[in-house]
Amino acid sequence: MLEAPALQELLSYRPSSPVLSVYLNLDPQSTSSDDARQHLRQMLREFEVDAPDDVHAVLRHFDLARPARGRALVLFSHQAGGFFRSFPLAVGVRSRARRLDRPYVKPLADLLDRYGHYAIVLVDRQGLRLFRMHLGELQAQPAETGEPVRHTKRGGSSTVPGRRGGVAGRTRHEEEIVDRNLRKAAQTAARFFQASRTRRILLGGQEATTARFRALLPKTWQSLVMAEFSIAFDAGEDVVLERGMELARAVDAQAEAAAVGELVTAAARGRDAVVRLDDTLHALQEGRILTLYVRDGFRAPGYECRGCGYLTARRPVGECPFCGSAFREIEDAVELAVRRVLRASGEVEIVAAASGLEKAGSIGARLRY
């Protein structure tokens, strides 16, 4: 499973010659094993002359270690430096191959942003089930069971009809037990969120119960609840994962559209935001980027200063205005910008074409100041 340290290793790898990066779709519904290998060979054909050792390493790994299950395989090969990394994934990717000065990590950053670090919580009046959902894989924690809740229907003053989440006919004693169970569940969940570095939460169960549970969470975690949904407490893990991924895709689409709209508006008003490539690269040089937004698939050539690393989309006239060094042309300035933002601990959001960013130049950033 791809985790943050692996991405950081790729970001910090500085080879003396280009790295071959391969993203291969293995979705069994659209690609057979033979089709995938044939497509892989076709993608690698253009690199056979310049990087025969890397091509051979990638093909050999695919033949010997292709995952039996999974929807994608991501490979990075730099045989000249003894470097090879393989990441089987449970989420799909668009097949592509690049040979660049650094590992091509932009698609991985996109996947982590869309489907990484989710927590799924199933809660009822007595029990708690916690799951970590990361890049299409589900990791279940041991279920917890609280005090038994025995329903005894009574009349008179012992009922609690007006209570939030309560139901007429339930005894006060019964509701007190439910409250204790939910408080303990909220405390357990908060510790889990912290330990697993949760970024988004999906909350499942009956509406009345999930509402009470959510109110008991610390406000930090309440703000990360992206959706509440109805599901049986004892649902199988395959059902939990399917519902979780459906919700993750919906959450991602809604968040993208809203964030891009706010970005474009802020840039138009000159409020700590920029759009279009050259202005974004200028903000990068100044160290002002807080969150970088890039349309999925957007690539653009550019120029990099050999001295200070200044990036520009425009053909430079003369020497670098910052350090006086010469420029070199690069194949993909967008990929390099993504790498620099990630290395500086900034955020990168890879957004779909439907988000509306293409109309604003396919790239932009929210700024620190």
C-alpha cells in the first residue's frame, strides 16, 4: 500500500540521468492480462533505444510479479542508479509512461488526494466498527461492543420522548446506556483518527444514532465528516468498501467544483490566489503557494534556471532575473511545480476537467499571503 514516506522517497530521489515512470491500468473489466502486457510494450517502445535496461526491468517485473489482484501497477526504474520501485494499486489509473529527470509523481499525488486517508465509521446504539480506507483498500479494526441495550417499553415519566435521537417509549435508563456507549465510541474513534492521520470521515448507521455520535466527536473531527449514510451495522467489508468508494468519488467531485470556483473568484479579485501557468510559477518562485490546483492531464513545457531553479512558461530573453544564470528548456514545467510544492509541504489538488479549471488556464494556486 502506498504511504506518504514512499512518496517522499520518490520526491527526494535525484538521479544523474532520467527515470522511467510507468502507470499501467489493470482493471479486469476492461483489460485482460495479455492486453495489459501488449499495451505496456507499446508504451515502452519509444524508450527502447535510450533506456533499454529500464525497459527490460519493467517488463521483467510485470511478467514475474504482476499482482494477482488490483486495478493498477505503478513502476519507477532507474537501473543506472540501482533504483526500482513498484506499487500495485487497488484504484485505477490512466496508462502512461514518462522518462524525465525525476520520478513522475503527479498521478500518485492525485490518487492520494482523491482516495487517501479516509476513515469509515459504522456505529449503532451498542457497537462501533472502524475502518481505514486508503487508495481503494480497506483495513478493519477490531469491532467494539458497549453495554447491552435492553429495550423495555414503559409509560409514564420514565420515557424520554423529546430527547435528541431518543424515541418515545424508551426508558431513561436505556438512553443513559446508549449515551455511555456513544461517548466511549466517540473517544475510541477520535484516537483512531489521530493515529491513522485521517483526512476525511464517512459515518454510517441509522440517522438518529449517527447524529448523536457526530455531536460527541471533538469539533476537529466533526469538521472532517464528509458524508453520513445508511448501512447495516453488520455489513460485509466488501459492501463497506463499495459504499465508501462511491461516497469518496462523490465527495471529491463536489469539493473540486467548490474549491475551483473559490480559487477563480479569489484570483479575479486579487485575493491571495493566482491562475494560469506563468503567474502560478512566479508565485512558486516566491515561496507563496499554499495549495496548487492542476487539471488532470495538464502538461506544459517551460524553462528552468540552471542556477536558482526559477521556472517560467515564457521563453526567456537573456539571463535569469534572479541569479543571472542561463536557462534550459524542460519538457513538463507542471510536473516540476507539483514536485516542488510537495517538497515544501504544500498541498496539491489534481482536479477533473469538469471542475472548471481548464477555463482558467488549467492551473492555479491559493497563496500564503
